[in-house]
Amino acid sequence: MAVSALITRTRSTPLHEQIRRVIDGQIAIGQLAPGTRLPTEHEYATQFGVSLAPVRQALLALAGAGRVVRVKGRGTFVRAAKVEESISLLSSFTDNLRARGIPFHIELLDQARVRADAPIARALEIRLNGPVIRIRRLALIRDEPGAILDAYLDAERFKGLQSIDGFGDGRSLYGTLSADFDTRLGRADNTLEVVRLDDERADLLQVPPGSPALEMQSITQDTKGRPVEIAWVTYRADRFTFTLSALGAVGPQ
């Protein structure tokens, strides 16, 4: 049956609600699989024989319900299933995704020496405004922004880290510390909380400012008890579910 036949102006149900139900039904039965790019608003308007307004309203309602995601400049896609992130001792964010066979890639946003503010200096046990290396990355899960990874390390201890290539290609920070700096990790103390996204992070994650997100702070030590890293991972709340293990908490990198 043509989709236009499912829409009628004689019903008491508004056009946008009829359209929403048709598209939602196609998603529910698998006719529109996770990750599928939907027709454009103009294409839907032609298919349903309606104006753009009810189509746009229907797609906004589906996006608000978490059924689809609208990506600026790319279109509207059926929402993929949430990623399950395991909270376990010193587990790598990227290694967790690889182990599950989840398609992802990493965009390197920043890799440079900066000054340590008070929380960073205290966590790394260095002087205030001392040099630290900041590595900021954006993790895209199935081509959709999923998490922001911010790591800070003592620049005097890890000299040259800011010049090492590959972090934009999924290179593991923890693997690099082990291979290039002979640093073995022994402990991670973590805090997980719900936060509201500021404009910058909301823009990176492609959600409205003020949207809720899950933020994990991690302070990681080596096997000798020396602080190695303080990091924050900001997860899109609609893209992850979490499981906890009895061993401890995750190290985000």
C-alpha cells in the first residue's frame, strides 16, 4: 500500500500525527532499520501528498521521542540502539567499543600544552598553572557524536606526548603511556554524575544547550601510586547505558 493511502484529511487525527504513526510503525517492524537515512521533508511531503509543515512536525516529534536523530547537513536517521558501556577497572573507552564490534571513529579536537587550573593541578600533584598536556577527542558512534574525551597529563613527566600522532585515528592513550613512557596503570578513582551541557559541548554532541549528559571524572594512578591523568568523558545520555562491575570504575581513555 502506498504511504499516501495511509493519510487522510477526513480523519479527526491531525496530519502530523498520522505521518508520525506511519513512520514510527515502519521503524517498529524493521522496514526502516537502525541507521537508515529517512527521505527528506520534501520527499515525504510528495509521498504523503501534504505540505512541509506536518512532515516537519512529525519528524520533530519522532526526534523528541528518541526514535530518529536529525544531523545538521546530513539528514534524519533512524536511531541506533544505545551503546552499553561497561564500568570496569581501568578499561579503555575505545577498547570497549572494539571488543563489542561497535563501529566508531575518533576526531582529535586538541592536543597541546596548556596551564593547569586548580582541580587539575591538585589531581596531578603539580603546581598551579604548571604545564599539562590536554588531549581532547570526539567519539563518533556509528557516525553520530557520542562522547567527548578530555585528558590532562603532566607535561614535564610525559615530554613529547603532545607531538605523538595517531590519537585522531583511535590510538589508545593508555597503550601509548605503556609503550612510549613505560607507565603501567594501577588504579582509577571515578565519579559519575548527570550534568547540563554548555553551548560548546552541546554543539560538539549535536544536541540543544542545556541537554542532560553523563559526565565521568577519572583520576588515574600508576602501579606506584603516582597520579598519571585526570580525565573527563562526557557521554550523550541518549546514546549509552551503563553496567557496573564489582572490580571498580572505568578509566576513560
